[in-house]
Amino acid sequence: MMKNVFVCLLMLGGLILSANAANASPPSYAKWGQLAVKTAKEKYPRANIVDYLHIGREDKPNSSIEKFKLWVDDQGKEFGLLIQIEFDPKDDRVINVSTQKTIN
């Protein structure tokens, strides 16, 4: 039951976002989010990405790090996956991509 409520809320949120999407440009982290999802799918090829959260960006002297948390369902086992993408903000060259599995 709780899962059904969660799915309905996700769908409603998607409808609201879709209605506003025509007037908004993609967020600056969008391409990094795509890389985060691609990384998760490469690491867990049979898994479904249930949810996605952009945690934020950390600016360092010579690089920036975009941080994401994905909720993954890998054949009935659900877990969080933290993904950090470090890149050079001058040319968007990826320096490092790290993943960390979480319990919640």
C-alpha cells in the first residue's frame, strides 16, 4: 500500500513538473544527472531507478562535484546509491565518478 502511495505521488509530481517544464530551461546539473543514472545502470544493469535526487554542488579550487542520490531496485532489493561526479568546470571534463551504496 505504501509503495502505491509513493508511486502515485511520484506520478503527480511528474505531472506538475511537466506542466511547468515548457516554461523552464533544464537545470545546470541535468547532464550530470544523466551521467549519474548511466553510471548506476552500468553498475547494476538489471536494476530499476526508482527515484532521483540532486543533493547539490560543491565547488573546489580546481574542480566541482555534483552529488546525487538514486533509489535503486535491483531484483527486489532496494537501496540508495550516492553518486559524486567530479569535473573541471572550465571544460566539463570528468575527473572522477564515485558510487557508494547506502542502506536508506
